[in-house]
Amino acid sequence: MFSWRWPWAILIAAVVTIAVLILVWVLSARKADTQQAAVAYDVQSDLHGEQASHAMRTWRTWNRVAVALMALLLVVACLFVGRFSTVDKADEHYGNRDIVLCLDVSGSTLPYDHEVIDTYRDLVQHFKGERIGMSIFNSTSRTVFPLTDDYELVQRQLEHASNILKRVESQKSIDAMSDQQYQDVSDWLDGTQNKTNATSLIGDGLVSCAAMLPGFTYDASHAQRQQREASIVLATDNIVSGTPTYSLAQALDLTSQADIAVEGLYSGSQSTEHNETTKQMEELIEHHGGTFLAQSDGASVDALVRRINDQQMHEEERKAQAAVVDAPGWWTLALVMLVGAWLLVAWRLKR
């Protein structure tokens, strides 16, 4: 169903067109009267012949067709001035989202990070406008790649990380590693173990991941709301060894005040999945409005990551949009055909 965006413009265009036509008609009539007074002979006497009469009738017919086409052109042109419009209702996908992968790379979680990374390798192929970054942490943090929508860069970095972490999935694969492969893993983890006698400082790692998002501040009193939907996927087993600067609770307070959603993913051995530390992590994340998922929910790490991503898209990005858009549609074709037909008739009259 279409309507006109500027219906009043149609009336104005019609009035102006009629006024111009009346003016042209009046001037033409005056000119004809003047010419008729100056003519000393009657041209009708020259048209009594059969051939001349037929030519005159043909000319008058084409002339009427030309007038009719011009009238239709003027009507359609007046309608176009009002702008044909329709209401477009669509479920549009906006890539207005920032995602930070925040991976614990301590010894107890490193074998499980491979699945998280592989899942995001698949998901990134379907991103449109989302920005994604990745940070890894143990006692300290390292940014693997900053927040970006350069998906080629992201794919290269994730593929590189995946190839390296395949070698630490099990003790058997670790034992089979060459010296160069050991070095590759060490190089990738460089910068994440800069504190002695401390591993897996969860709160500090989360704060470092949050610092990758625009507007985040370490001072809770000056926290700023995010311009885009922002989320952190925190993959850890929440087993802390050492004294962190920020506890997980303090880190979640900061992210919550900055309007950053933190989704928790238990990435560790199933033998420790029901420990008190895991329950504490679940309670803290859900208390701050996030989702906590573990393999005890009956799914693989891949399925858990996809559930988190699907939930974020459903809640934050799929919005019913209604907008008034120009919809000339078939009227444009009609106008072009009328112009073409009038030009042909004008050419025929000229002959």
C-alpha cells in the first residue's frame, strides 16, 4: 500500500500546470486570430483532394495522440512531485556490537581455549559490522588483537592461535611436541606470566579485557555508558593462585557500571566443575546480569559459545524497524514509457 509523502505538493503542481496551460492557450489563441486576419486566402480549398484530406486527418489524429500523451505525462509528473512512499517493516540486523574474547591461559584452562577460538573462527564469517578483540591472561594480560572489524585479520589471528593450541589439548599431544612447537606456544603466551608465584588472576584479567572497550575507566565513579552494545566472553575455571589487584566481584562491578555485559564460560576440567569456585563465579556473573554456562549443561564448549552469541544477537541486535521509504515502483516505468511514446509521436508529426 503506497501513499504520498508530500500530498500538498501534488495540488501545488497541478495548479501551476493548469495555470501554465491556460496561459499558453490564451497566447496561442491570440496569435491564431492575428494570423487569420493577415491571411488573404482560404487554405481549406487546397485540402479538398483525397490525398490531401487523408494526410490532414492523419496529422490531426497524431496531434490528438500527442496531446493525450502530454496530458498523461503532466498528471504522472504531478503525482511524482508528491513522492510515492510506503512503510517498510523489516527485521534488520545491525552489527552494532563489540565483543572481547577474554581467555584464561593458565595450565588448567589452556587445553579448552582451543574450542572457544575455533567456534569464533566460524562465527566471525557471519559478522557484519561487529567489532571483535581478544585478550589472554594468566598472572598478567596480553592483547592478541585489538577491537576491530577487519575480519581477515581476525581470521588470521584466530587460525594462528588455533594451530598453536591444538598441541596442548592433552598430555599426549604435549609430549609429542617438537622444540620449535614448544617455542611457538611459549611465544604466543609471552606477556601473560609476568608475576611470580601467581597464576590465573581472574579479576585482573577481566579488567584488562574491559579496558579494550571504548569509554571504560578503572574509576567506577567516572564510568561511561557504551555507545555500542559491549560484551565480554570470559572463559576461565576461576581457580586463582596469588593476590590479584581486583577480585572477580570488583571487576564485575566495574564492567556493570560501564554497561558491559560479561558472559561466563567455564573452561576447565569437568572434575572441578562443581567446585565452590565455579559456583561462586556463576553467582557473581548472574548477579551482574550475565549468563554463565558450563559443560554440565549438556553441551560442548562449541555449543555453549554459540548459545552465548545467539542470545546476545536476540536481545541486543534484532529490532523490528519501520521506516517510510520512497517507492515509485511501476510509476517510474510508466513515466519512461510515456516520455518514449510522446517522443515517437512528436517525431512522426515532424515528418
